[in-house]
Amino acid sequence: MATQNIYILAIESSCDDTAASVMLNGKILSNVVAGQSIHEAYGGVVPELASRAHQQNIVPVVDQALKRANIDKNQLKAIAFTRGPGLMGSLLVGTSFAKSLAYGLNVPLIDVNHMQAHILAHFIDEEGFEKPPFPFLAMTISGGHTQIVKVNSYFDMEVIGETIDDAVGEAFDKSGKILGLGYPAGPEIDRRAKLGNPKAFKFTKPKVDGLNFSFSGLKTAILYFIQKETKANPNFIEEHLNDICASIQYTIIGILIDKLKLATKETGITHIAIGGGVSANSGIRQALKNGESKFGWTTYVPKFEFTTDNAAMIAIVGYLKYLEGDFAEQSVTASSRLKI
Ligand code: KG4
Ligand code: ZN
């Protein structure tokens, strides 16, 4: 069969970023993301505002993605979109847009699971980035999710551990809120952690059986610790901010690495890939690298722009599903709690 030029347009709108990407045969031609700064004032994503901002952003974002890829919409072979999981009002904007566009262009529609996409982002053709071999373990760590997934093949995935309360990104963001940092606090805690002593303060790790996680107790422990210390010294936070950030990050990384150690022991799989917004964290990246010599792991960390929410990861899933002829009907609906 002659090689075809399979151009896919992908749309992602599950949370507070409106994103579109054009892919050609597994390679990214454009990857456009419009964030929504409106949520900063509220210290978290406000679903109703997110949905409205998606409606304003989606046309210009898709237009930019096509322009940067230097193609016309009539060259598209399929439209991929995030079906879930995510915020219903946000998902609806991308879903209805993708459905109308596919209908108008008379091309197949491809529904994508956002959590599978965070994992399959590792299969985007990108120079200098190796693709993990099957089976491998994927740890998806974001503001909405924390999972360890056994990945047997592209579409055969099994969640073997997940959070029973907060996601790891929330642990970063809520700790940051207690410290008076802006939203999202993850990147700021990461930056400050590099300047502080990770062992300055000790926070107990939660005891959760098996491969599941819990982060809500840590947040409470940090809150009580800060309340106690600021009672004794009102300037405690500003005098020790870098040390506090380093200690929080050290504790969170410890929790993640402990579970990965257990997961590799239980499954015998030592190839580990990470994905999701928190995989941008420099401490986690370093801890994984250290695991290569310490525990015999082979680790895969995605390109920075594919860690936080983006449509390139939706495009690669769209492409893989296109090759299998796995298309969605026009009657497909968004699903806020879609499972892997
Ligand atoms: O994957 P993502 O963009 O959106 C969700 O699907 O949730 O992840 C956003 C999360 C936020 O909680 C943010 O604080 C966190 O990723 N994050 C980080 C870093 N960069 C983003 N957390 C720790 N260190 C970072 N460098
Ligand atoms: Zn995400």
C-alpha cells in the first residue's frame, strides 16, 4: 500500500486549557494551547467559567493549529477529540465542535480517553525520545488524576493503583494555597524546592495498602503544621518558604516512588513511563532517573510540552485509532467519568 498522508486534527477541552493539534503520520505539525488565566483569582478551576472560555477560544485555537501546520481543513482525514474524563461543561464544547467539523468535512470522528492520551503521548514521533516497549508501567500524575497503569498494548491498559482522595497535583496546589502561593502552585513549589532543604521539616507519609494513593491527609498535616508554627512565629512562612516547599515536594516524591517500587515488584515490569502535568516536576524527573541505577528501572519522561494538558497527545491516540479503523458515531456523547 502506498504511504498515505494521514492528517489528523485533535481537540482537547477537558479542563481549563483549550488545545488543538495537527498530526501527520504520527508526527506533530502544530500544538496550540490557550490557557485560562481567569481561574487564578479563584485559586482553582471554576467549571462554568472554563466552559465559557472554551467557547471563546475554540475557533481561534483550531484556526491557529491549521495555520501553523500549513494545511487546509479539507486535507484532514479525521477529527479526534477528548470524550472524557473531565469537566462536563468543558468536554461538551470540544465534543460538539469536533462532531460538527467531522460532519461538515465528511471525515471520521475519533473519540479519545484523556488518561489513555497522557500515556500514549510517549508514542508521538519525536527526535531524542524513545518509545517504551510493552508491557510497561505508566504513572499518570496530574491535577485531576493519580494512577499507576499496566500498559499491555496501545489499547489494553489496566489501572492497578489510584488515589482514593486528592490527586497529586491537588496536593501541590492545595499545599501552595496554604502557603499563600498562586494557582496552580506546582511549578512554584518546584522552583522553590530547588533552593531549599528537603529534610528541613518532616511530614508523615499516608499508610495506604497496595498500590493506591492518598493525599488528603498530607494536606491536613501541612495545614496544622503551618498553623502551629505561625502561631509561634507569624513570619514563619516567609522565613522558611523554600525549605517548606522542598520538604513538601520531597514527601510527595517519596510517596510516588514507594508505590512505583511496589508496582515493579508486584508486576516484574521495570519499564516506567510518566505523564500528566506533575511529570513536569524536576524532582520527580530526577528521582526517576536515580531509580535507573538504584532499582534497575528504565524510565521514559515525555517532552515538556506533552506533559500538561495538550492536544498532541489526543492526536497520537486519534492516529493509532485511525490505523485500526476505530471510529466514533455522530451520536457519541461526552463522558465526565470515562474509565481507561
Ligand atoms: O495534566 P494537567 O495539566 O491538568 C490536569 O489534567 O489536571 O496537570 C495540572 C497539574 C496542576 O496541579 C499543577 O500544579 C501541576 O500539574 N504541575 C506541577 C508542575 N507543573 C504542573 N506540579 C509540580 N511540579 C511542576 N513543575
Ligand atoms: Zn490531564
